[in-house]
Amino acid sequence: MTAPAPVLILKTGSYAIHHGQLGIIRSLGRLGIPVYTVAEDHLTPAGTSRYLAGNFVWHAGDLPRPQLLEALAKIGKNLNRPTILIPTDDLGAILVAEESARLRQWFVFPDISAGLPRKLANKQMLYALCRQIGVPCPNTRCPTSISDVHEFAVSARFPIVVKPAAGWLHPKLRVSIVHSEQELVDVWHWAGGSQNPNLLLQEYIPPGADWFFHGYCNGASDCLAGFTGMKLRSYPPHAGMTTLGRSITNDVLLHHAQTLLKAISYAGIMDLDFRFDERDRQYKLLDFNPRIGAQFRLFVDDNGLDVARALYRDLTGQTVRPSKQVDGRVLVVEPDDLRASMNYFRRGELSAYDWLRSFKGRKEFAWLNWDDPLPFLMVWARFAIRGVGKILRIGPFKSNATCQSAGMDQERKPDQVIPLSRYGLWSGLISVVGSLRHYLARPWWN
């Protein structure tokens, strides 16, 4: 019997806590498929899963493309057999498409047009494409100067949505909702202004029904797996990642999404976000993520197939039979949904009764799983460590150097540990933790 082809999960960003990565590990690992991943250190939550075959530790997000390709080549040679490659972020999807000729020496992945993932992941290019092919989307503008910002503010109706056009160019810039021209100007300057024009100003669609579509298309752009569901809560509210979602079949949205995928000749896994606009009764496309979505485990069909399994079966030459999705499943992202719920409570948008009702259905927890408990314990441990770290940096133990650094131009990263010489115990503790962190984050090939 031939051994199953291995899978490598590619992360190019710096995010140690990622439930989508764990979802892939559990979904494929339970089938006996050897799953490997790229991680920031040896103790990421996903890295402790019993279903993980191996962990390649390196800071991919810090590497320029030539070194990134060199590191992937080392992994490919180490695995020493064709390996299915699944990127979990936009930059990874762009890398795989644009460097496909080189990466196919070691890896297997869908054959997609080299420039398409970049066009879809960049919001400015995406909305231009939508207008070109007639897909409903919000009105947008990408300013290149402060005068563009003021001009937009004069004609715009506040509030408006501000987001990075290309998220990988400015990872710290998050989606935000601004309510005045001054707020908009402040965000423009904070984001780098005309020195780094990467802001997209988007028409605000009043909160309503937020939907998403997850699917997988083969090389002929036939949708072999397609699922729809509703985003019930997100963090930050109405503008962030899904923390609670429910699978609900929406035939109209399925048709819209599959027509779009065929029109652009898409191949691979995708995650699309829509908002239903009550004003004109249209589903507006907000985001097109040309890779697997973190909440993909919300969706399975009658045969237990999710998008990761559909991709694996297709790329290994197995038959993928489209089947009806299972409705009523609920995905809960435990730590983040707690924060989201508190925000909805404070905003008066959620009652205790509605909160309890929101969990009704077959639940899939992002982290908690009784046959694989370590990732759940590790994610809470890392949240606790992160909280203590924030207290040490901004609390009563903060050193004079830290207090004065706001106005100084220093060569250090924001999360770098600062020696606290005046507090010997804390200084020693931080030194030990820092040393342990560097040890755990050493590259796998060293």
C-alpha cells in the first residue's frame, strides 16, 4: 500500500496563534495523512497537536523572498517526496503562485495564474476587477495624498471603513471604522501618509447579514466543494475575524460565488466575505482571500469533506464528489469569542438570552478537542504569558528607558524584552523567559 502524500502548511506571517492551521492538522491528520507545518517556535499551540507529524521552526515573515525560497527548498529536500503545499495567508498564496515553477520541484499545489492571487488579495485591485466583471462591491477609493483624503471626506458619508489595500505591506494596520474627517486624517498619517500609500477608503455598509463562502476549485475552475455560512460575531465587532459562525445553505450566494470563480478561472481553496446590503438588496463582496480561511472547519458535507480534504483528494488523483453541506454547524473560536461577546454586550447588541441561543447546533471548537487537548491548554497559556508581558512593559515595573523611548529613535522591535535592572527579580525572570524564547525559536536546520 502506498504511503499517503505528506502536507506542508505554509505560514509566512508572524502569528503563533492560528486556529486555521490547527484545523488543517486535525482534519488531515485524523485520516492518517502526515502533516507538517512552519511555525515561529517549538511551542505554538498548533505545534503541540497529536496529529502533527513535524514542525519546521523558522521566522518566515522576517525573510526576503530569495531566503524564503531557499528555506522551502531545504524543507522539500528534507521531506524527500512530493508534498502538498497549503498556504494560510495571502502572502504565502502569492508566493506559491508567482514562484510555482521553482516550488514544483518539491511541492504539489493547484495550477493558478501567477498574478491572480495578488490581484485578489489586494483590495484596490479586487474592487477594480469586480467593477470590470459586474460583481457588486462597496464604493472605494485609494488616496495617494492628503488632498485626496480631504476630497473624499467632503463627499463621503461617515462613518467609513478604512483598511489596508495590501494587508501584507502593513501588518499592524487593521480594519477600522472612522466617524469624522479628523479621525480619517489621523489614520492616514499613522499609516505613513503619501510615503506609503496603502490605505483603502470604503463605503460603510450598515451592519446586516454577514456571509462567507468557502470552496475549492480544480484546475478547470469547477467548484468541487462550496459552502456558505453566516458570521454571527467577530472581533472587533463587524470589522474583524469571525469568532462565531453558523453553516447555512444560501443557494443565491452559492451561485454568485461559483459564477465569479468561473469568470476569473480560479483554482484552489478560497475564502470570500460578503455583506448583504439592505439598501439595494445585493450581496456585496468585501474580501477575497485566495487561500484557506481560518474558520474552514465550520463547513463539511454529507461525506465529511471540508475544503482541505477536497484539495487533498483532488491533488492526489482521487475522486471528489460534490455533496450537500451540513447545515446548523457552529464554529466557536473560544478565547476571541469571549472578547467579542463582551464588546457586543457593551454595545447593547447582545443579550444574555441571545448569547446562549447563538451556540445552538453542532459545535466545532477551534481549540478545544478532547482527543487533542494540548493546543487548547497551550493557547490559554500563551494568552496568559502575553498578558503578563504587557503588564511588565506598561505597568509599575517598566524601566526609565521604556518610559523615555516614545520620543527616541531606537533600533528595537516593539515586543523586545527590556532589561529592568532596578528590579532584580523581575530582571532575572525576564532574562530567563527571553532566553527560553530565543531557544524555542531557533531555526529547525540549526
